[in-house]
Amino acid sequence: QVQLQESGPGLVKPSQTLSLICTVSGGSINSGAYYWTWIRQPAGKGLQWIGRISVTGSTNYNPSLRSQVAMSVDTSNNQFSLTLTSVTAADTAVYYCAGESIYHWFDPWGQGTLVTVAS
Amino acid sequence: EIVLTQSPGTLSLSPGERASLSCRASQRASSNYLTWYQQKPGQAPRLLIYGASSRATGIPDRFSGSGSGTDFTLTITRLEPEDFAVYYCQHFGDSLISFGQGTRLEFK
């Protein structure tokens, strides 16, 4: 079964760029069964959808984050990535990658990675 | 963009009781794209219900989803100790995803 694992720096300085990678195992990122999605959750708060990318590279982003966000897919390494520019403390959160079905529910999920924005 | 409002914010019940969690949409939502998740502390959310009423693989039959239009409900009959967690509803529309703010189900 498909499993996901996030990786990347746990600490990013304000105004810098946050970059995370999600590695897909147990299946091909090219299978067509999923869109590939990022979701985040500040401590003690709810879930915020960041955006999705398809294997063709087509993207949709949360309008509130669109100016900061970029996503890409690396099919040769079975990975997809998130870049968030000009981060502030408000971007501190646990970041999850997930597979989004064609009916737009999320399963599977990565375990999540905490990213703290601080100097 | 559809806004999802969950109520109550916190629900205090005892094991064996029945829980009803509400998810109200700001405009008509497609049942095909209404999903429920369970999240426990330190864990990723877990898919419970998709298409408003279909249980995901491995989800016990004490969990059920219902509703249409703007009003959706997650019902848990006969609460088990492991059911005390935070529950989120989620919707897809116009290529965007929205989540409700969550309902915390706690021990009474």
C-alpha cells in the first residue's frame, strides 16, 4: 500500500523559504490514482489545505497562500515537493503530505513534520 | 468557496453513549465530496467517511455519516474509549478544499 513520508528542515528563519519533500513508497507517483497534496496544521488548531499537484504538473493552490506557494513533482525519485516563500511565524505548523483521491478525500497521509519559523 | 461550520466545538460524553456531530455548509455542498476524518493527538488525520455516508476501509460500523445539501452529520453509536478525538469535515468544490474547524469529543 502507498505510504508517504515528509522531509525537510524543522527550523526556517523569517522571510526565508520553506522547502519540504514528500517521498512516496509502495506505489508509483505516476499511477494516476492520486493527486498529491499538502495540508498544514498550526499547533492546537485546525487543518488548512495548501494545494495539490497532479502527475502532469497541474496545480491548484489555496487562494490565501497562492502568492507564496509552489509545488512540483519529481517522478524519477517518486517525490513531490512544497515551497513556501517569505515565511513568517504564522507559517509555523505541522505540514502533512497526502494522497488525494479522484473524489477528493485524503488517504493516505504522511506522519507530518513540524516546521518552526523563528530567528 | 464553501465555508464549513462544525458544531458543537466540544462534545462531552461517556463511553457507551451516542454522539452526533454536525457539519453545516455555507451553501449547497455535493454529498459526493463531503468527507469526515478523525484525528488523535500527535497523529495524522484518519479517513472515516467519504461521499457523506460511505465508511472507509476498516472503519467500524458504529460510525455513520448522513446528510445532504447544507447539513451533514457524523454519528457514533455506543462510544468506545478510542473514539475520543477531534473530528473534521471536509469538502471539495471549484477545485478547492475546505475543512471545518473541528469538533473535540471528550470524556465527560
